[in-house]
Amino acid sequence: MVYHGKVQNGMIVLEDGERLPEGTNVRIEPVPPSNKPPRGSYEAIRASFGIWAGADDEIDRLLAELKEMKQAEVERQLREPEPEL
């Protein structure tokens, strides 16, 4: 199993409050920083301005489809909330 965390004050703190049993042997590998902005962020969207080669109405259709997909996902989550761990 892979755990993720960050170094804080010289100690590795695992994400989501994960804990390993005392004495567990671990292997630590730094994750190289990404030069790419996070997916869906303003910076990522802005970086793609001007590269669309399709028809303008195709953008509108794709955005409407994405909005419908997101709405369906929200509705699914409201109907079937994920179990708490």
C-alpha cells in the first residue's frame, strides 16, 4: 500500500490522519514537484487559451456536456453518500 504525506518540522506527516504501527519499516521517496498547474485550476485553464482549433459551437456543446456530467455526479452523491471511514 502507498501512503502520501508531507515533511513538517522534519517529520513525515501522513495525509488523512493515516497512522502506521510503531516500528514499521518504510521506504521514503520524494515526489518531484510538478511544473504543471493543478488540473482544472485557473492557471491550467488560462494556459490553454488560444489553442482550440474546433468550431466555437463545439466548445459550448462540450461545456454543456461537462456541466451535465458534474450535475449527475452531484445528484448521485446526494442519493448515495460515500461511507465514512
